[in-house]
Amino acid sequence: MKPHANFPWFLAALGAIACGSPDATPEATPSPVGALAMVNDVPITQDQLPPPVAAHAGTAAERARQALEAAIDEELAAQQARALGLEANPDFQAELRAKKAAVEAFERKGLADLYYLQATRDAGNVGDDEASAWFDANATHIRTQLHVWQILVRDETTIRALGAEIDAGTPFEQVAAHRFEGVPTGDTTPWDTGWLRWNQVPEPWREVVYDLEPGMTSHILMGPNKRYWLIKLIERKEDPTITFETEKDSIIAVLREQSSERAHKKADKELRANARITYLPPPAAPTVPAEE
């Protein structure tokens, strides 16, 4: 076992327990909030200790004291390791960098989420008038349901090759079936989306799919995260019972999402405009000595 594997600052949280060891050196300065003991002016805090294990002997207070004493011993050993220069151990440094990087990533993500929450907080203000106007402008699409087949891949070269097969006359379903090990024999196939309502149509399809006639296949459609589609419209049908009132909640949800995305992109653009960003080459991979 590596000597650094259980350093106290990597241990899990513990509930409030009694004060520090009776053998601890009297504090020369006020102790930090939450400290249970000071070891050569280094605090041992509650959240550095593991929770007491109920299966261990003794009362809860005794088990908590045992955990504190173990942490004190570890801190003394850690301090001595530093004095001897052992913290330069490459395995320890590699593990320490990984743990610090994880904490830094957690902090960055958490703070960014808080900022975006503030930057987009007004995006949810969508009124009935705005929603009603959007319904009127999109009523035809909203009342239209689409039955679509799709081929989805994450490689542009592959989707172009599949598109070329379809253009050469290979049936869409045959090309789609090649993407799966076993073609289902039932009514539903993996490339069949079934009937899609307006708010189920993927955003990259919307400018194209409503203009297709049944039996037509789209050109290559590109989406985020390296997604590429070919889609074929099988059927369409209109639902005249759909009104603004039946779709109001869904429309407001969509408009809020769109407004939030715009606010998010605007915030990103403004931050980048005032930032100094330098892209650096990736670090060289470590060389591995050749075996003799």
C-alpha cells in the first residue's frame, strides 16, 4: 500500500464529535472553525475523518475518538514525510495531481452552473401572448404528425457512403438494416421512429422534414456531438383537434428552452470577448525505454 493513500484531507465526512486528544499540544492560536485537533498548527477537521464503523468495538464516541487519533498519527507521519522530501515521490505526485484536477473541475463546473443560472434567469419569462403568436406562426407544423425512418451515425465518411448507396438505388430500409446485426421480424424496426409530434422532431430535422413528401429521403443532416442523419418520410397526417390551449404548456416550455439557449450563448460570447485565451499544444507523451 502506498504511504499516502489515506491522507486525512482525502477522507470522508464525519458528524460532530468531542474535542481533540488529551495528549495534543495546547493551541497557541485560535483553531479554525470545525477543527477537532491542531497538529503542529495543522488542523484536523470533522470533514477529514471517515464515519465511525458501527461494527467496531466501543461506543460511538470511542470509535469517533479512534478515528481522530488515527488522523493525528497520519498527519504527524505526513509532516515527517515532507521533512524528508518524500512528497517528491512520482507516484504520489501523479495521484495528487489527479485528485486536485478532479476538485478543480468540480469547482469550475459548479461555479459555471451558478453563473449560467444567473445569466439565464430571465429566459423563463414567456407570456401567453408570445406563446399564442408562436402557435399562430407554426400552426401547420404543430398540427402535423410525421412518420419517419432514420439512419443515425457519428462519422461523416460513413453517412456519405450510406447516402451514396441510397442514391444508387438501394432501398432505404436495406441500407438501414445493415447498421444492425439482426433485423427484427416484428412490426417495429430500429430505424422506425413511429409517429412524431412537433415537439418530438429533432431540431436539426425541422428545416427539412416538413418539406419532404412521403417516400422522399433527405440529404445528410448534421447535428451536435458529431451526429449525422439520413431520414425518409413515410407518412404525414394532420390533427385538427390541436389548438393553442392543448399545446400551450408545451409551447411555453419550448420557448423557455430556446430563450435560455440564446441567453447562454450570449453570455459565452460576451465572456470570450473580454477574455485572453491561448491554446497550447498538448504535452508530449512520455517516452518509454526500449526493451533490450
